[in-house]
Amino acid sequence: MIPVLSHLWQSTLFALGVYLLTLALRHNRAQTRYALWLAASIKFIIPFSWLVALGRMVEWRSASTSVPPPVFVAAAQLSDPFVVTLGMVKQLQPTGPWGPLLFAAWATGTLVVLIGWFLNWRRLHVAKRSATPLALGLPIQALSTSTVLEPGVFGVFRPVLLLPNGIEEKLTPAQLNSIVVHELCHLRRRDNLAAALHMAVEAAFWFHPLVWWIGSRLVEERENACDQEVVRVGNHPHVYAESILNVCKYYLESPLPCAAGVSGADLRKRIEAIMTGGRLANLSVSRKLLLAASAMLALGGPMLIGVATAARLGVSDPNGFDVATIKTSSSDARGMSIQLVPGGGVNISGAPLRELIMFAYDVRAFQVTDGPGWMRTDRFDIEAKSAPGGPTSFLEMGEAQREAFQKMMRKRVGNLLAERFQLKLTADARVLPVYHLVKASGGARLTPAANQTGTEQRIQNGRGEVIATGARMGSLLMLLSSAVGRPVLDKTGLNGLYDIKLTWTPDGTTPPADGTVPTIFLALEEQLGLKLQAATAPVTTYRVDNVRKPTEN
């Protein structure tokens, strides 16, 4: 929903810029203004984010640009959907029933528009099929139709010229010739194709008044452009103006914008322009420069933003990887592993996206909500590397340095997910049921790890069993949270590293009759001297607002 809103306000601002340009060029040829309005229409089809993504594909290796200029950072935020930062990317998105209801309303409106156009198209199609050929020696097939529709070019890819029966009796030869010249001008300019493109915009964005206003501007300027061309090739303005008035007097206007006729736009203004129009001003050097600068800003600006934001994931960016490859794991892959590489790399195998989110943001499974089902089922292999630098072994790191390194790597993986998976999350603080991990009445019975340096830490987490060597309490909290489905907060006051072995009956299974494998609550107390106490506390959860599968490389 929000990407659509973002695209709408960007396209609206673009159309405002086009309007200002057309005011500056109001004394120049209508064809120039028509091209500008057509660009405003196409902007609704092409989001700026596509151009930004194209810019991000540019290789970026210059170490002198480790931090993009502030203007690029600000512009990059404008190129994204409406976002609010709350710990990480946050989007405003309708929840509950509003999303489906809005989609249903949009789909209904689009269907109504398409049905109306289809009925009008069928009306013209029937007229074409019942028409008889005319031998006029034109570069387009001419047909005579019994309908009272105005002369017009019908068709986008195989157009024909439809002329009403007996039109030669209502127009003089000179007037009929000027009408035919007008229609051939529509043919050369491929106005029907441009009109069909804008009709697609109107069908998709029927709820936005601006697209209908742009449509009227397109019709106005295309007719003005053809009028100017008809007069330029030698047709007398007075004769041409009378021919338009006679067509409007005897015939009906074309029911489809993509079936270009003679009438259309403000008829009074058109006649005044035809009768009084002199030599139109050519584009001056200053106006050509204005158009060129505007085009460069509209196309090059988003691409430069993409290049600049890509640079933030480049070699010199401490929060990004130099090279990262992502592939779908083989179907027989079992289990997952995340291995941090000293120097700034990471090797990940068989990891679902939800697990990657949990690692990147240091959260538990219950804290990640919504998102498509493939986040839990599809597994990915990721190999990411950074430029050599820093300690090459964990043995060279002190405890504080190891913690800082892990925090940096989490952030790098988070940036990679945002870049390659287009991941966007909303952070919300909610009061949820939690467990406090406390010491049991007899005191904790944890075995201190033989190696207290923290250079070795191994954790095996099977169904109903945890075996950990050199683990901190935080690792135990993570495992317990996943097992009980609630946040587990440490209230033991225990620090240091421990060797832990915990065995219990997983949920959904029946404990043995002899009770040799207890529930996790009893197992904690009996085997580790710890207890889980129910409580409530504020917990940060993260809703997946946007995500897509990455392109493999």
C-alpha cells in the first residue's frame, strides 16, 4: 500500500514540474508541450525506484567516496516509500481489513473503467467491420462507415481511417482534404498508441484526478499540434477552421481517446488559434537547456541516488559488504549455519529469511510477524566478503572487540537483507507475556566453561535438547525463547561462560510414563537450577511490511 502512495506523490510532483515547464513553453509548438505531458503520464507507469535500482547496479569501487554527500542521502529517502525511522525502517501501512477493502475498491473501479472502454471499442469495431473500402490513394486503408461518428483513425497497430458515408456532400473538397491531412498527422505521430498508454494509466489510477486532467491536456495538445501541422503544410486557416466546425455540426465525437478524430479539446480556443496563429516561436537556447536539465534531473537524478546508496554498501562502508552472493539452497539441504569470518565476512548456508532477520536484528522468532510463507520455508546460501583488514582471527580480539565485531556483522547482514531482499520492517513496542529466568530455590547449578576466554563457543540445538560449550546467558535466553514461544528475560544476575546440557520433552509430545524426560520448566529447575516465572513486559516486535525474493548471483 505504502509503495503505491509513495509512487503517487512522486508522480504528482513530477506532473507539477511538467506543468511549470508547459507554462514556460506556452508560446512554442504544441508538440513540445504534448511530449512533456506524455512524459508525465509515463511517469505513473515507471516508478523512480526502478531508476534508483538501476543506479545501484553500477559497480562502485572508489575508496574516496566512502560516505555519499548529504544531498544524496536526503534524496534517497525521498525516492523510497513513506517511511519513519523507529530503530529500523518503519512504514505506515493499513492493517486489519482495510488492505483487502481498499484493494477491492480499486479493482472494482478499474473494472468499471475497462468495461466502459471495451463497450466503446466494440462500437467502433462493429463500425469498422461493416465499413466498405475507399480508394483514396492514402498510406492508410480508408473505410466508409454508415455511423455518424466523426472521421478518425481507429486502431493502434493496424490503424484504418474511418470516414462517415456522404461526408463529401457536407464538406467542400478543400475542407475534406484538410480533415484527411489532420488524420494523417495523427497517424504519423502514433497518437493512438500514446493515448492507449495513458488509458492504461487511467485504468490503474482512476482514483487520482490528476491522471484524468493529464489526459485532457494530452488531447488538447495533440489536437493543437495537428492543427499547427495542417496549417503549416499549406491548408488555408479559414477553410480548415470551417471544416472542423462542420464535422462537429454533423457528426459525433470519437468515444475513445485512442481513436483520434478531429474534434476534441476546447473547440473555441482551437478555432481562435487556427485563425490568429502566426509563426510559432522556435525553442531558444535557454529553453532547450531548460528541457535538457529537466530531463537529466528526472532520469539521471534517481540513478545517481542509486549509485550513491550503492556506495554505502561498498568496500569503504563499514556497514556493508564488498561482494555478496545469494543462492537458493539445494532441496536436500538440512539445517542451517551462520559462520562469521574474521576480517568482515560471513558464510551462511541453508538459512530461511526469517532466521536471517532474527540474526541481523538479534530478535527471536515470535518477534518477527507477518510476511509471506516462503520466509520460513525457502532456504538461502549467502557468501559475503569485505576488503581485508582488521584482525584475521578471533584469538586476536578481546572480549569487547568480539562483541563490537558481532554487532557490526549483524548490521551488515541487515543492510544486505534490505538491499537484496528489499526488506522493510515496522518496529512496534507491545506489552506481551514474558518469562523471567531466575535462580531456583536451591541456587543455579551451571558448570563454568573450561575456556573462559570466549574464543570458542559451540551450540547444538536439537528438538528437546541443548548442548552448549562456552555459552553466555544470552545464548540460553535465545534458545529458551524459541522453545517456550515467549520472550525470556534474564533475572539471574549470572555472568561468564558456561557449559550447558539441557534435555526436555518438546511441546506436542507425551513425556515418558516414568518421567525420565521432563517438561522444559521442570528440566530447567532439575538440571540447571533455574526457573521460568510468568510476567509481562514491553517487547519490541517487527512486522514485515515488504520483502521479495532476491535475484540469484
